[in-house]
Amino acid sequence: MEPVTLTADGLRLVAWEQRHMADLARIYADPLIERFLVMPLPWAGTARERFVWLQERHWQSGNPRWAVVDEDGKLVGSMALTKSFPYELTITYVTAPWARGRGVAQRAIRAAVKFGFDNLGAKRIAWDAIVGNHASRLAAIRTGFTVEGIARNGVHQRGVSKDCWVGGILPGEVRGPDDPPGDYPVLKRQAAFFLAERRELETGAAGLKLRPLRKSDLNDLVASCQDEAVQRWTTVPGPYTRATGDEWFAESARRWDRGTSAMFVLADANDRFSGAVELGLRATGEAEIGYYCSPWARGRGWMTAAVRRLCRLGFEELGLERIDWRAVVGNEASRRVAEKAGFAIEGTRRRVSHGADGRVDSWIGSRLREDLS
């Protein structure tokens, strides 16, 4: 197959040339690109010298490889279609760091997908991305791909196995520029949040901040989760050991990468672990909050301040419309925090699953976005 040039609403998908190599090297040197590409890095030597020749060979094999350029001819990304199974192609794409936020991937994806269906006989085009690559996932969803699940250890990145999102698109499913999914604004805000560097949050309470979990927290994490009240009222497993804590470090990182949980540690003025508060994301625009306080940090009003701050983050940065709360009937401390933080107690839900205690009755409540005012 000879190279074919495509147009895409102010972009052109063209055959690779040597003049693109300097900018491509800049793309591959970007920290975010390095984080999610699977190719060997740094990109130099034979791999760089033979790049254009290799793209020509791909074209000859019926696997299109495009440089994506803007109206001025400047490189803004890459796009590729690769035969994977009969009647199936796999799409891969990269956006240059200097072109982010301009819809480059979306426009190029539409052009490439149309070419794959119309000219290469594809009946399905597959997509995958390392879990945590929310930019790639968002572009795929925006253009009509369905995210179908997670392939555990589905990709090997420079000697390390990584989970990857997998999905696909069928003929007739491409979404145009004026046809976003109904929940796209919320998905876009959440993608930006989980892709950004994790940060500390000020709470307004003297001596208290919220920050990410650290390995140095292990001893205090274990001591907190072994506390009798935490064991009785929360769903943390028991007996809680150092091995359990180690497993939680890995699990909390997975949840953050998947964009299903925003969990922060309560830290005192000396940066000591003093509890945790978490938003578990569910249906679009909804989440459930959970929290516990270390025994040495109780009675200071810190948990109320932490819950208020995380609710504000949920409404303002994650696009949430509703945050649910529940606690085992009798957990007066959790109920007081919820009420002080603005939750409306809505009633009792019977026989809710609760860890080792089996099924117990739970209070339920909620806070809505309009409650912020």
C-alpha cells in the first residue's frame, strides 16, 4: 500500500519524513508521554535513524503510519492503524505536549477510523491504553469507542507488566464534533483530575492537611486500622496486619489510576498519618464518601473539616452532583461528622453488607451540589 494523506478539520495526516524527527524526539522526551508509551526509551540511536524507513515498511504491509501536522505543517502528533485479526485493526495515537487541549487526537482519530472502515475493510477497530492514561481514554470515548474492560498485565512496558484498558468501535459508531456522550463534561473533568500530579489540600483547620498516602505511613496506618472502633464501624479487614497495609498501598494506587477513588490521608502539623477520607466514584456524577480517624487525632474536629474539603473537591473538580454517606446504625461519631459536614440523613437501609459483621442496618444520607451554597 502506498501512503495516503488524510485531512481532519485543520489537520493533515501525512507520511513520515526526516523533517519530523526533531519534533518527534521532543514528544518522546515528554514525561507524560514516557509514562504511558511502551517503547524503549530514551529514543535514540538505531531506533531513531531507521524510524522513517520502518514507517515506509509498515505502509507496504498495509499498516498505515501517519505524522499528524497542523495547517502550518508543524508536527502535533502521530496516528497508526495496525492489522491485529481478520477484519480488525488496532489504533494507536500520541498528541504532542505543545498541542494538548486542542482536540488533535479526536480529529485525527475520526479520520483514521473512517479510513480503516472505508478503505481497509475493518469491521472493528480496537483500542487500548495503560490504566491511568486518562487522556487517551477520554479521546477514545469522545470519538465513539466503548471501553470494554481492563486486561490485567495486558501490556509490558520496558520490562514491567501493566494493566490496560481495552475497547473498540464498530462501523457507524463514530461520534462527530457536535455529538459528545451525555456525560462527557464530567468525564473530562475527572480525566484532568486523575491525570494531574497528586497534590496536598488545605482544610482550613489548624494543623490539618490532606495529602496522598505514603509508604512511610505504614506503621500508623496499621495502628489506626487495628483500633477497636475502626474495626467495629468500618469495612477495613481484620485482623489488620502489615501485610494487609502493604496490599492497601497497591490497591489504593490502582483505584486512583483507574479513576474510581480519590483518597486522601489526614496529616497533622508534623505530617503524621491521622486517618483517611475517600470518595468512591460510582455512576457518573455520583460518589460515596468513607472515612476514619486515628485514635490519637480524635476530638479536634479534623474529620469534619476533611469531609467538607473532600466534598468541595468532588463538586468543584470532579463534577459530582451527589455524594452519598452511610454508617452502621449506632455509629454516632460518623453520623455527627456527616451532619456537621452538611449531609442530610435520609433514613435507615436494612441489612446492608458490612465486612465481618455480615449484614447490618445502616443509616444513609447525602449531600448535593446545591448544598454548597
